[in-house]
Amino acid sequence: MFKNILIPTDGSVVSRKAIKAGIRLAKSLGAKVTGYYAMPLLQPAAFGDGDLIDKKVLTTLHRLARTTGETYLDEIAQAALAAGVDYVGLISKPATTHEGIIDAARKRRCDAIFMASRGRSEIKKLLLGSVTQKVLSYSRVPVIVFR
């Protein structure tokens, strides 16, 4: 059925539960897993009199975001290793998280995306949007939503 399942993570509790379930699914299907983390896009921001944030600060924030992503992906790697599932990780800096997830699935030739739903209220979904909903809307491969 599925040969390569993308499991995106944001480090949340529900995302960690989805990792375990996604690994179990991959193992049962004999599929490999691609872990994914979307780094936040850090734009130089102006403040006060229009001064930009110092480049050293942006470099530090970028490094911290990458370290965070590597930590989250390490959780997937460890779960895959324990289950005997082949694993590869990917970190990127997309314009939006849902675009990053869809692009990662395409680039890594994943034939399914297994992701968590944050379970936001209907009001928050209206105001903030839902990454899961956007992935469901725009993905060309099946999306399995874990709740």
C-alpha cells in the first residue's frame, strides 16, 4: 500500500502521539518513514525608529530553530529505530508550514502523509487557519489525520 510515509512534527504532545501511531502504521505496512520539521521563517523586523534586528540575533534564532527541529526529528528517528523502520529526516524553511509539508512529501517521494490534528476550536480555526486542513486541501497524496 504505502512505501514512504511523511510524518511532520511540531513537537507538541499530539504530534508526539502521532509519531508513535505513524511508526506503527509504517511497520505494519513495511514502509519507511520520512520525518519533517518546518522551521519558522524569521524575517528581519523593524522596530522603534525603523532599525532592523541585528543579523547576529537572527543567526542565533535560526540556529536555535534548527536545533529544535533536529531534537524533534530525533524523536522520530529513535521511534523508527526501536520499531525497525527505515527513517530519514528533513528540515526546511518554507514560506508556510502546510506548503513545507506538501513540498517535503513531493521531494522525498512520499506516498502518504501521517499527521496530527491540533484540535483547535472552530473559532481558532477560522481566525488562524489549520495546517492540517490546508494539507488536506492541497496535498496530492493521501493524508491520514491522527486525533
